[in-house]
Amino acid sequence: MPRFAANLTMLFNEVPFLDRFERAAKAGFEAVEFLFPYAYSTADIKALLDDNGLALVLHNLPAGDWDAGERGIACLPGRRAEFRDGVGRAIDCAAALGVKQLNCLAGKRPADVSHEKADDTFVENLAYAAGALRKAGLKLLIEPINTFDIPGFHLSRTQQALAIIDRVGADNLFVQYDIYHAQRMEGELAATLERHLPRIAHVQLADNPGRHEPGTGEINYPFLFAHLDRIGYRGFVGCEYKPAGATEEGLGWRQRLAL
């Protein structure tokens, strides 16, 4: 059975963020992930992780003005200096929190920027970030995100991510494979996971439609969980879904589906 990490940005969101660590531990999670640590004291987060026996498996590089609708800046020409500053901040947080991998959100391509220019900018920024993370002993991840939920997001398909990784040529750059986003954009979940497993460093989940708990939609999660075991995936699976109700009320899927 896969090991699951609670995404604290989305789960237990009935309570303030810093209260979610204890809730996750009490619900039986041994690991967590979240979007960003930057609005909080890393000392406070580290204490909550330690006090609750939790590992932090992932957070993102700074991604621009999230509240204003930005979803990453890595593909945006003219934001290179901001991106590089963010890489340094992320590495500092990772060192304080014990994180071994960081995710880089590509961002939404502006209408006046060509796909080629956005790609070139993304590759340049990833090369810089991968080099800095390698010195710190960290993996760098990139995540394809569906363009139904985030129109204009520059990186939306697995093959596109792999092509970008090939261009960068860094041995610590991997795919973050989100089952929900992949289902919406391309399907072929089991075959894609198996074919590209050596290049996938982290997996996330939610069901479709609705991005709710596994078992609420069309994705055959019992099969996929068994498949991940079968093909040798040994990382955590991040639970990045929108609870249909209170988080704890919907957590029974872990026993029902992860057989």
C-alpha cells in the first residue's frame, strides 16, 4: 500500500494552518506537504513537525503573487531576478525543515509571450535552480497542471515536462506527477507512471470530477495504488484534494481503496 502524505494546504482547512499538523498526525498521517512555508516561521513549522512525528516531503518554490492569481513565475521573462531570489529562500527553508525535494511551478504564459520564449525562460530558470539545489543536496521537481483549472498554465502534459527536463540536462530534475491533473489532460495513468517511473520523484492524487477524495469519481484508485506498488514506487503519495466535507469524515478511502 502506498504511503500517504496529507497536503495541509487543502486538507484540514477547517482550522488555521498551524493547527493542521496535529490534526494530520491524529488522523494517522506520518508525513505532510503544502504549497508554501514562507508566511510562517520555519522554527514554528519545524517544532510542529517534530512534536507530531511528521516528515515534510515537499513544498514549492516561491510562485509570485498567489493571492493576485499568479501560479508561478518560472516561465515569465523579466522575472529572472525574482525567481533566483526565491530559489535561495526555498533552499533556506528546506534546510530548516528537512525537506529533500522542492517543486517549481512554471506559471501562466502571458498572451504576449510566445510558447518558445516561455520555454526558453523556463529552461534557463530551471538550470539555475537545479544547480543551486544540487549543491544543497536537493531534488527539483516540475509539475504539469491541467489547463481547465488554470487556463494558460505553461506546463500541462507529462511529455512536455520530460522534454523540458531533457533540455535542462540536470540529474536532480524530476517530474511531480499529479494523477488528477494527468487524468484531465491526457489519461493513460498506469502506462505513463510505469514508463516514466525513474523520472518521477513524487506523486499526488485527487479524483475527477470535482478534485475530491479518491473513490468519489472516475479514477480507479484501487488499481492505481496496487499498480504503484507493483512498479516499485517507494515515495509518498500526496493527498492534494478538496475534501467534500470535513476532512476526517472523508478519510475512510484509505482503508477502502488502498488494499
